[in-house]
Amino acid sequence: MKPLSVVPSISPRKFKQYIQRFSRARILVVGDLILDHYVWGKVHRVSPEAPVPVVHVDSESYRMGGAANVYHNIMTLGGQAELCGVVGADQVGKQFLADIRRSSTSTRGVFIDSSRPTIKKTRVVAHNQQIVRFDVEQRHDISSQLIKKIIRHVASRLPEVSCLVISDYAKGMITEDLMKAIHTLADQYGVPIVVDPKVEHMAYYQGVTVITPNHLEAKQAAGFLPTQDVPIEHIGVSLQQRLQCQAVVVTRGEEGMSIFEQTGQSWSIPAVARQVYDVTGAGDTVISTLALALSAQASLPEAAVLANQAAGIVVGMVGTATVTGAQLQEALLHDYN
């Protein structure tokens, strides 16, 4: 097994050109829609009722999460995005639709499913540290009727988009039938598919353009046990061969990223985070930047460098966060000059 090559040096000028082209990209994001609810406070004592901290609440905030955070990342980076997913017929769903309308003139791709609640993740954060998280969700697959509606919507939008992102949180939105139909349509229109996967659905992504699992997800999907000590080269090549996708981009936290292409070429990109406060949403930032960079005609290694830089910025923020094109450009100038 040949060792990973280090991605060759790329000029800041070239990166700047790619970022400037983000505005021409239009990305369709399909996936699980989540409302992230944050409760911010401070801890001064332990409860007398149980050995748990008592959080004195200062404020609350709501942010778009899951596939909606991918959508939000693309918009913040300067691209154009459309969202396709499902919310419940509840107050949280209404709030979600109102949030989307602030950034988009259309919510046609967001469908209402009265059989399930809108997914809501509540995180209690004190002194920049997450204390607890509780989720409201139902994870059963969406109905066949809803799948047909989503397929029709995707078919109507693919002629207009430069890339399709599948943001799979295994909450019931991405099913085998839906993925088969979407893949056929994307092939028909020549639209690349970039997937942020879940291990239990890995077989759905056979033949897609790029998947972006983290290290543990990649190891399990490649058939290895979580406890096994396996070189990343074996994991990446094995997974790429299993899925026959054009490339596998494995995110590895403090070890950066590793890229395995169908051509047999493999690359290593070192991590760039200055300080890690919160990894929430880092995968969303990676796939958003990757889709934009590929739409801007960057090569896969170049796109991965941009995504790696964006992730390095976002993990330095607390909570579900996004990166601007200006922040990304500044970080690249800092590291590539």
C-alpha cells in the first residue's frame, strides 16, 4: 500500500479565484432538517437532588442544523443554495420555515410530514462547555408518497444546479429508494453528488462523486471494528473500492484529512485549527465548502484544502457556526503565504 502524498502547495491567488467563483454556484441540499436549540448559562453549584450541575440560564438561541446548516454554510460562504427536506406540522416546523424564508424566497423543497415532529436538538452550554443534549425526533423512514414528491422536486431543480449535497443524519429522510432515484436523476443531468454519510446507509451511496465520512465512520464502513488499529491507507482504499465512488475524503480531526481517489492517487492534508472549542457542525462546513469548491472547478485536492481550512475556523467557535468567504480567504493567506 503506497503512502499518502502531501497535497502540493497552492497559491493564495488561485484559492482567491475559487472563492470568488462561489457566487456562481447553486447547490441543492437534500437531507435531514434539524433545529438546533441552545440554552446558554453558568454553573456555580451542584444540585442537592442529584450529582448534576445546576445551570443558571442567561439566554437561549436557535440555529438551523443538519442539512439546513449545510444550506446556511453555503449561503454564508457566498454561494447560492436550495434546501429539500421535511419538517413536522408543529410550532418548531413553523419556526424553521420562517428562518429559511429570511434567506430564501422559496421553501418549495421543504415538505410537511404530520406523522413526525420537527427534529429539535437542545444543547445546554455553560462556560463554553456542553453540559447535556436532549433530542426530540422520530427516526422512521418518510412515507413512499413523500418520497415521490421529493423526487419530483429534485427532478425539477437539477437542471439549474451545479452540485447536489446529501446531508444524511439517519433521521428518516434519506431512504434507499430516494437515493436510487436521486442518483439516476443526477447522472442524467451530469450533476455531481457529494455525501456526508451515515454508516448504516453506506450502501446507498454506491457510485456517488464524493463521500466525506469521519475516521470512525470510514473504518466501520470499510468493514473494520472500531477497536482495530488499521492504517488510514487501508481504510480509505478499501472503502473507495467497496463503494466505487470517485473519491473518499476522510475527516480525521486533529490529523486533518485524507483523500482517496478512484485513480489510485491518495493525499494527506494536515489540520489547521488553532484552537478547538466545539466540533459541532464541522462536517457540515466541510461538505458545504467542498461542494462550492468543486462547483468553482477546483480539483478535489484543492477543494479539500479549502474545506479543511473552513473546518479549522469553525471548530474555533462555540455551537453550530458558519464561515464567511472573507474569513476563509484570510485564513488561506495566513497559512499559504
